[in-house]
Amino acid sequence: NSTAENHCTIYAISESPKNSKIIWAGTDDGNLQVTDDDGESWEDVTPNISGLPKSTWCAKVQASNHDERTAYVVFDGHRNGDKNIYVFKTTDLGETWTSLAAENIETFARTITEDFVNPNLLFLGTEYGLYITIDGGKEWVRFEGKVPKAPIYEMVIHPTENDLVIGTHGRGILIIDDITPLR
């Protein structure tokens, strides 16, 4: 790695839908910071994440739709040859973290999305497709159907149609119509 891939850039940012003073920011050189005072002060919470190699790219951070102190984060080390899964959840503004990684997830993750109705319904985009959990990340299942085993870079849930909209690499946009049954 020539380090040309690391630009010390904010790569992921998320404002809490529950409290606009709480903002999360993750960088491509491995930092995750949070403010709870509208940006007046920031705290680097990366050292609180056990098992995370130093300087691992913060690919996604999402503030919870249900609790202002909760957030999800995905780190991606594949640029350095590390294809381990680094998916974490905090419920205390980053003081402590729980790993949501599971052995049945084939390779590294790129993004995570929490349902805005059911906080236990999470969607994980990986290099090899989509995984879902209905128990808050205790058990993940690969979602197959017509979702190819392609890299998933981003996901959003449409607020009125309840569709999961997936941005992939090489396949464009996929839409899973109406996720209501998963809730």
C-alpha cells in the first residue's frame, strides 16, 4: 500500500435523526469521531473499539433512527489486504462498542442500514452481497433472491414506499420492494 489511498478525508458522516446536535464523522485514515454539542467539541472514539486495527478505513457510520446515543459503524480494511468484518454498534455515544460480525458473513462489509420502524432489522452490504438480521445483529442471513453476489456500496430505505434501495458495483441500482414483511 503506497498510502495514496488515504487522504485523511471525512468519508462517512451521519447526523442523529433524534438529536441534531449529535454528529458522527468517520475518516479514510481510520478515525471515528462524535460531537454531541453541534460541533463545538469532538471526541475520537476509535480507541474504544476493541479488535479494530489502527488506520482501518471508516466506510460507513449511521446514527440510529430510534435512539440518539446509538450508532452503527463499518470499517473496511481490504485496501491493506484485511478482509475481516468490522461492524460495530454503540449505545452510549461511542464509549463502548459491540461487534456485530459473524462467521457466516463471507468477507468484508461496506455499509450498514438500520430500519426506521424496527430497530432490530439491519441490512449489511458486503463485498459479496446483502445480509440481513432481524435480531439486532446477533444472527445474519445472506439475502439471496434476485440480489446478486456483487459489492454493495450503499443502501437506503424509501420513507413512504418501504423499499430497500441498494447501490451496487457493476450492477447499478437494485430495489427490494416493500420490506414490511421483514419487520
